[in-house]
Amino acid sequence: MSEIPLVGTKIRGWRLVRLLGVGRVSAAYEVYDDGGQHAVLKLCTIPEKEAHNLFLRAVYAANRFHHPRVVPILQDGTDETGAPFVIRPWLDAQSLAEVATERDITEKEVLRMAEQLLDALEMAHAHGITHGALTPHNLLLTPKGSIRLCDFAMTPSMGLDRPSNRASHADVRDRISEMRAGPYTAPERTSWAGARATEAADVWSVGACMYFALCKRSPKGERTSQNLLGELPHISKGTLAILNHALNPNPDDRYESAYAMLGDVRRAMQGRRPKLSFAEKPIPSGGYRALSVVTGEHVGAAVSRIGRPSMTEIDLRAQWRGNAALILAIVALVGVATAVMIHEKLTETPADTREAPASSEETQR
């Protein structure tokens, strides 16, 4: 692991004022630039060059789609040693881990947080992106209880294998995946370090974060998803059923998608019984809007490394079709209105001519 920079030093004009946390892959700092801009700097602490590429691809996953609850990346660069860093906005928020240590979180709050988180994951999954590293530390809560998601993981699901240097990519990737394995990682992924992050794995992590919010500990260890009733006697049966289903150790027997779990969470919020079944994955309405501008020192290189699918042509074709359909509808309505007006005019004219002589005769009398 590379040396962690000291608080008080600068990285490319960003002054490090506080160390927020150090993980196995990166370190996060509260920073200010020379203009007073407040932000968070996340620095990759793994020295291998391959890890640097994976780091940039992973963190820029947040910019491959738009969702108000996903924290975007504003800028990237490298420090004096060549280690990559990224800048994300500073938020007036605390991590779920911090909130849980300060106070008890109610079942109602947990369901609301889960609803917001699953809504964001649904959008990510619709774009073929899994988070891969959901923990209470990268779920941020604003003072009003609104959730923000950050820190997408370096996972095998990012489409990283290429003909060149494939073995090198796989070796570093698997080692990073092993580093990220923890109590909030799905069981099927911890059994093999290189296991692919899936939607079902993200679902397990959502359930684990919900469990943490309610119990202040992870669901792993001697506890299993089958004895939650004894550990959470104050929780409703609907929420317990959702947690049991989401935390099932067999991915084939849990929710297959964030959308499926989202439906049950909303049912529980309404006091209804969860279905605990699979659901087809929808296309989120208004979701396919790629961010048009991504600023940064190495944006061109980073975006090319990401391999981000461009939605420009698809958006333009969809917009053209929509505009054409609207124009045709307007033309049809104008045509119908014109035909009605002409028909009324033709039917009213004979009546007017028949009434004219009678009016003249009455005048003579």
C-alpha cells in the first residue's frame, strides 16, 4: 500500500484538512481548493498501475448514469507519485455507520432509506452497473434522512477484461476484490475473491445494511438470516420477511433484482404483506440521461478507460421519434378541427340564405 499523505499537505491545489477514512483500496480526505471550494478527495493507495486503471473505472461508474441519490465525480488527477485521485462534492451528511452509533434508527426510517437506496440501485442495474461494495460507510444520510450513494467498487462486473494484459488485470482485480470482502459482502462473493458482483449480491448488501441500521452490527458470524425473529422482536413481520429473503445465503433464493426488493419495501411501508417473489426488471422512466459534461484533469483518458457506452445517438433517435410523433399528432388534430369547421360552415350557409327573404318581407310590412 502506498504512503497515506499527511493532513495539511496539498495534492494538485487541494489542501487536505481532515482524514475521513482509510480503506484497503483508498483514503478519503476533506479538502479545499485555493478558491475555497469544499469537496472530498479520494486517493488510490494501491501502487500497481493496473489497480490505478481499475480505480478510475470503478469510481466513474457513478457518472455513467444520472440519479439524484448517486454522488457524481467532479474531477480526477494524479498526485506527485502518480497515484490517481478523484474529487466528489462535499455533502452535509453522515454515514449510516456514524448515525447508528449516535442514535437508534427506527424501522420506518430503515424502510425509507432502503426504498431510496434500492431506487438508485435499480437505475444502476438498468445500465448494467453493480455497486459491489455497499457498506454502512458509503451510504450517506442528510439531516432530513435522504440517502446518498457513493464509492462504487472495483469489481469483475465492470467489463475490465481485455485481450492485452488480461492475466495482469485478473490478478490485480481478484486481489482488490479480496480486499473488499467483508461483513456486508454477499456470501457467494466471499467464497471466491474473483466472484462477479451481481444484482442479487447488491440486494444481499442492502439487506445487510438494513440489518446493521436496526441491530448496530453486521448479519455475518454465527447469526444467520433464519433467526432474525429472535434478534429483532420489535420489528414487524413484513420487514423481517424482507430481511430474511434479502439475506438468504443462496442467491437463487433471494430477490433477483433491486426492483423486486423495492416493491416489497414499499408494500411494507404501506403496511401490506410482501410478495417475496421475483420481478421483471423495468426500464426506469426518464433514467437514460447520460451526464453531458464530466470535468477533470484526465477526463478524456478516464472516460476512454471506462468504456462508458455513449447514449447520445440512442437519445437523439428516441428524441427524433418522439418529436415526429408529436408533430403528426398536432397535424392530425389541426386537420380534424379544420374539417369540422368547414362542415359546420357548409351546413349553416343554406339556413342563413332561407332566413334572409323572411327578414326582408317583415321589414316591408
